[in-house]
Amino acid sequence: MRIIFSKVASRSYENILEFLSQTWTEKEMEIFIDEAEKVTNQLKEGKFLLFQKYSKDIRSALIGKKHVRMFFRKESETKIKVLLFFDMRQDSQKILDLLQ
């Protein structure tokens, strides 16, 4: 399975890393990055259905002390698109805006 990242996903991941680097230790940052990579690898292996259903075609996974949710959608039988990384401590109404 091929994984692609939307511009919003890439930008939101970078923003979260920047924010976390100010409050977390280097070890915690490594764990967060490892967890994000683990989810990505599971998606590459085709384990899409393991993850929580958010809406009809979008699923999500909690990563990084369970504060960040990674949203993704199966685009085809061979491709999954990561849509967004979202810090769950923010207003959850923003998710809808960012996923559109």
C-alpha cells in the first residue's frame, strides 16, 4: 500500500512537532515520531481497518501520549492518503474545517 501525505497533513505534523519540541523531552519526541511511523507502516501493510472509524471513509489513530490524532482515508486499493494530524487538546470543531 502506498501512503501519501496531503499538504495539510505535512504542515500539521510539522506544527505539532515544533510545539511539542518546546514542551517535551527529546526522548518523548522520539517516541512520538516512532508511533507515527508505526501507524504509517501498519497502513503500508494494508491494516487500514484496524483503526477507529471517524466518518464514512475516514479513519484515525491516536499517537503521542494520545494527544494527537492522525486522520487518513483509503483513496484506492493501493493508496492511503494521510489527511491531517490534530492535537486533540484543541477545539474539536476545527477538525471538520481542516478535513474539508
